[in-house]
Amino acid sequence: MHIVLGALGAIITILILVHRLSDSGIDIGWLNPFAWKRRREWAKKYHANPAFSLSDPMEVTALIMIAIAKSEGDISSQQKQ
């Protein structure tokens, strides 16, 4: 029983110290492996080519239309006027 109480006391002490560190401005959130995985997956999606994330046929059609318009060259402000 005294071993269980010692282990629980150590866990509570560690949690209190982590809370005090976060209150003082020291961020130790990078130690969380689940948050790291989530940030890594988001970074992969953010830096990926957006053409590979199209899911709707209308989005693909819009992309093709933009590609056709860009193939002739960019429109300058003088051409718009």
C-alpha cells in the first residue's frame, strides 16, 4: 500500500510541477507525441500540392479552366482596362 501511495504522490507532484511550469510561460507541449503527430500531419497537408487534394469534380473542372486561362499568359492591368 505504501508503494502505491508513493507512486501516486510522485505522479501528482510531477503534474503540479508541469502545471506550474506552464503557468510561468515554459511550454512543454512539444513532449506530447499525439500533438506532435497531429502537427506533423497538418504540416504535410499545408505544404502539399493543392491539386492532389481535390475531391469534387467541379473543383477539378475549375482547376482545368484556370490552367487553360494561364496557358495564354497572365492578364495585366492594362489588358483588363
